[in-house]
Amino acid sequence: MIEVAHNPEASRYEIRVDGVLAGFADYRTRPGARMVFTHTEISEEFGGRGLGSRLIREALDSARAAGATVTPLCEFVAEYIRRHPEYQDLVEIPGA
């Protein structure tokens, strides 16, 4: 079973496979309901299963539901958004 959960105390989204932490996406919050994604990591033993994409998709859906905008400093998140234009409306460029 694959589960994605928001862990606001750790400022990250986590993905678990059969209860085992497989990866996470770190973020920082900024004024104006902005989430700055800084790092995404999937453990090597869970690589190649599409877990990173699932993690980011659910994190972005959560941000949208919360009315937040997103700044993708993490290259994985930025690339995911480039490949999925339905999320481009969430992107906020700092200083723009």
C-alpha cells in the first residue's frame, strides 16, 4: 500500500510503502500562503517506481486545495510542473 501524507510539523510531504518511509518533499512556508519546495528525495531501494511523481502530484494537489502558491526551488518539482501544465497556475516567482 502506498500512502502520501502531509507532515506539517516537519514541513514536508512523505510517501510510505507498506508503512515504510520511502521518500519526502521538503518545503518552507512564506507569507501569502506560499510553499517553497526545496528538496525531494526517494530512497534508493524505492527508486524507479514513480513514487517521486506521485508524491509531488499529491503535494501540489494539497497546496491547491489549501489555496497556496508554489515556488519550485527543487529541480524535481520544477521539472514535474514543466511536464504537467495543469499545475503551472500554482507557480509563483519570487519578486514577480
